[in-house]
Amino acid sequence: MNSNEILSECNKIFIDQLDNDAIVLKRETTANDVEEWDSLTHIQLVVAVEKQFKVRFTTAEIQGFKNVGEMCDTIEKKLSSK
Amino acid sequence: MDFKQIKANLKKDFTGLKKVKVAILADSSTQYLAQAIRGIGYEKKLDIEIWEAEYDAIDLTISDASSELYAFKPDFTFVFLSSPKLQKKFYKNGYGSDFADDILKYYNKVAEVISSNIKTNFLVVNFPDKLDSVFGHYAGKVNGSFSYQVKKINIGLMDLAQSNAAISIIDLCGLQAMYGNAYATDTRLYISTDALFSLDFTIKVAENCVQVLEAYTGSSKKCLILDLDNTLWGGIIGDDGLENIQIGDLGVGKAFTEIQLWAKALKDRGVILAVCSKNDEINAKEPFDKHPDMVLHNDDIAVFVANWSNKHDNIRYIQSVLNIGLDSMVFIDDNAFERNMVRQFLPEVLVPELPEDPADYLPYLNSLNIFETNAYTEEDKDRTQLYKAEALRNDASRSYTSELEFLKSLDMISEVKPFDAFTIPRVAQLTQRSNQFNLRTVRYTEEDVKRITVDNNKYHTFSFTLADKYGNHGLIGVIILEKKDEQTLFVDTWIMSCRVLKRTMEQFMLNEIVQYASKHKFKQIEGEYIETRKNGMVRDHYKNLGFTTNDGRWILDVANYETKTCYITNA
């Protein structure tokens, strides 16, 4: 799975979890750009992403994602080392 | 149920749902739990309004008389101390064998302080077990080990709940054992947000909390209806014969033995057991009489229905004999077709799915926690006997030409007295569980009932038992009279168990309260009917007893009262 595919999967998850069809994720997107994405829903999103890709983030990763792109890169790295 | 659905539920319309106010006092972050409780409550038709105290500020909150907690006036207050914080406290302060006592004192204090400000029920969350990382197995030999002290706290909390009716336990320890530590916790979440549980487990805990709230708000399950073949034993009695059904050590019999043990324990707790099976009755009853490995016997089953009619018709019949709500009944059947039929025709009846493998039946049913309860009285143990006696009476009534003759033949006796220490738990239980013959449906906890009982200036209370030649019904009627003014007694509560309908019990009860009113120089008795979804049967209660209406209030003139005919003698 390449990083574009990962981004589009993530987009689906965000739409589904946050119940908002209008969400369009880009690599630069941050929590500030998505209304429903706050510290509470962050965990909900992370857990849903983990379940979908069957990966597990570390605590530091969960706390440290600066934007969607970083999350996707981390997922890609974990998938390729599987 | 997942968090997405919970979030979706939070946006739904809660109007018309039963309101319950819940406060959460915790030293960990509980936003997820709070959302989950409210979202799951929606599924159970509860509008659970939640107030969360500031994070880790229990002492501050409760010691402030002007705190929002007290203004909020919660029906239930969760007191939820976290296991990691407990552990930190233990090691940081160099605690040993005195730890549990100190912690228990703290719980006592919290309950005392809050109770001195408001009236609320406490739901105290206990602590999960864990291996002792310092002493290892040797912790069992050391009174001052953390694991010993945690177990002591859990026992101490149960003791507290037994001595203080306002306190109950949320068994987190049991829940965490059921789902496992790996599933229950998410260290990353804990470190990032200070929430104790994984999101998935948060939902399980919330479900449990809501079930407990449900039990207190008056909707508990009272009757377990069991299919027989491949539900209570393996195989088909009609085809396989008595020797070949699987129960005990034969085949997968152990799984069925365990289900029977569970059913029996429920019966001893007061849940009524019934059988609903497609079988010839003679075949169906044979194992109950003759099979040495059967745990359940004929005596345990209040209503036994084995025939070839539709199960939903049979369940309706069982309902009519027992005279309880369909929504208090649970039906267990291994056959998906039967389950679906019953669900379709009787949507109020709870019909759990069953796993494929009988070995998984009981663990699965246990995980559903269907039979939550908020009370247990001595009388519960005998409930099946009560209903069996009722079946006998039904038979007898057919042999009398007139109802009057039949009633006379019963030799009914009632004991009437104010509430006392022995009857208070049962009275509270009746106020919480009775839905049909209940004029105002005011729910009281044991604490409330105690308060009313001793408040002689304002209230007078009556409990009524009923016995006849077939058996003892126990305490079946409750009246609470409020002294409104010097002339008027207001009927705050009038409840009667439906199993004594049509026995002239209402007339007997009225005679008793009028007698009291007249003796104490009250001029009138005032009644009120508050309609609910379930108490339609008493809509005309006061009218039928000769009260006259005045703006929704029903008035009875004491001076002109003529004693009603009834066939019950005061003991």
C-alpha cells in the first residue's frame, strides 16, 4: 500500500468516525483544520486507524503526529516492516 | 456498540426518555466513560444526564457546600478511584498493613460528607486484581503487600455496601477478569490522557454501569423461560431417550449442567423459572423426574409448558399465569428460528442470541449480565413456590361455581402493620419494581423508606401480607399515607402485587386505612393516579372504590364510609 492509498483509507476512516462526509484530508491537514477533531476524538481516530491497518502506534507516536502526513508515513513504515 | 455509534446516539433526541442524574467523582479522566454511559443509556430509553467533577478534585468538590455537585442533586454518584493512583499512594507513602483501613475510612468519609449535603445513591467502583510485582507469590503471606491490601479493600467495600443501603458496588474487578487485562487497558491512552481503560473496554464498563442504573430505575428481569432440547440438555429427549441426552459427564453435558446450575442459582435469588418447549409433555418432564444428573427439578419450574403450539403463544400463556410484564421476561433457546419468531411477535421479551457451541452458552450469557438487581430479600427465595401455589389456586377456582364461594374457601388472612426493620427492604423493593398496580409510581430506596418510617409526624405506613390455605404470599401491599393537614390524609403510595388481584385485597386495604383515618380524626382521604405506560389497570382504582373526583384528585369522605365487603381477615 503506497502513501496515497494510506491517505485515502485514512480519509474514509475520518469521515466514518467523525460522521462528516465533507472531510478531505491532505498530508498537511492538522487537528485545527477539522472541526470535530479534538483531543477526545483523536484517540477514537487513532484506535480506528490501528484497527483498520492492524498496526499499533507507540505512545510517543500518538502524542507526536504533527499532521496527517506524519501519521501516514508512520503507518507505511510499520506496514513495510511487517 | 462502538464509539462511533455512541457518538451518534449523543446527537439523538432524548425527549420523553426517563431522566437519571449521575455525578462522577474520579481521580482519572472519565470523559470517554461519561460519553459512553450517556450514549448507551439512550439504547435503554434512559436520558442519563452526567455531571463530572473536575479531574482529580474529589476532596475539593465535596468539601465545598456550594459545589455544583450539590446543586446538580444527582440520583447516583459514582465514586471511582483508580488503581494506578491507589498503587502510587501505597508505595509513595510507604504504606503497609494499615492501607486498606485508611482507604475504606476515606470512602466512608466521602459518603458521609456528600450525604450530609444531598440525598444520593453511591456507586463505588472497586479495584481490579493484579499480580504483586514486588513480593511475587509471597504477597499472599504478607499482610502489608499491595495485592493483599487491594483485596482487603474490595472486601471492605462490599462490607460497606452491606451496612449502608445507599452504597452499591460497580464490580470493575469482575469485569476486568471477564475481559482480561490486555483488552481492558491501553497504557498509551493512560499515559496520554489519564483514562484508565481502552476504548473498547470503556464501553463494556459503561454498559455495566447502565445496567445497574436500569436495575434501580425499575426495569429488572423477573422470569427466565427455558427451552429444553439442546438448551438445558444436549440432544432431543423425544428421539434420543432418557439415557442418551447429554448432561453431567456424557458428551458435552458439562456445558448444560453449568447452565442448569446458573438457572437454579437465579431461582434461589428470586427469578422465576419457566419452561417453553416443543415436546410431548410426558417426554419433556421425564428428565426432571428421573435423570440423576439433572440439577433442575419439577419443583424449580413455576410454569411448565411443553406442547407443539407456537412458542410466542406459549410465552403469552406463561405471562398470563405469572401476571408480570413481558418486558421482564427472558427467553433462551438454541434454535435461531424460534428466537426470531418470538422476537417478531413479542418484541418486549429479551431473547439473547446464543453462540454456536453449547460450551460458550454460559460464558456468553454471563457477559450479558441480564439479571441485574437492586435488592434481595428473604422472600425472593420462595418466589417460585408462590407462583406454583398460584397455579394450584387457578385450578381450584375452576371447581367452584361462584367466585365468591371460591374466595371464601381460601381462608385468607392478612397481617397489617407499619413498616419495620424486617419489612423495609421488601417495601423498597416493591416501590422500585411494581409497575402495574402502582398508583403514583414513586420509587423509594431503602434509605428513603427508613426516613419515611420514622417520620411519624408526617407519615403513616402500612404493610400488608396475605396468606391462604394454599400458601403464603408474603408482603404484597404497601400504603404510605402523608398527613397533609389536620383533616386530610394523602395517599402517597399505594402498591399491590398483581399476584393477589381479584382477592378483594384492595377493599381490605381501604377498610384498614379508613379505620386509621377515622380513629385519628381525619375527615378525608385524598388519592391521586399518575399515569405511566404500565399502570393502566389502576386508572379507575379510586373511582371503583367510591372516591369522588375533584381536579384529578380523588376524595373519600371518612364519616360516610361504608366498610367494603371482603373475604380477608385481619391477623
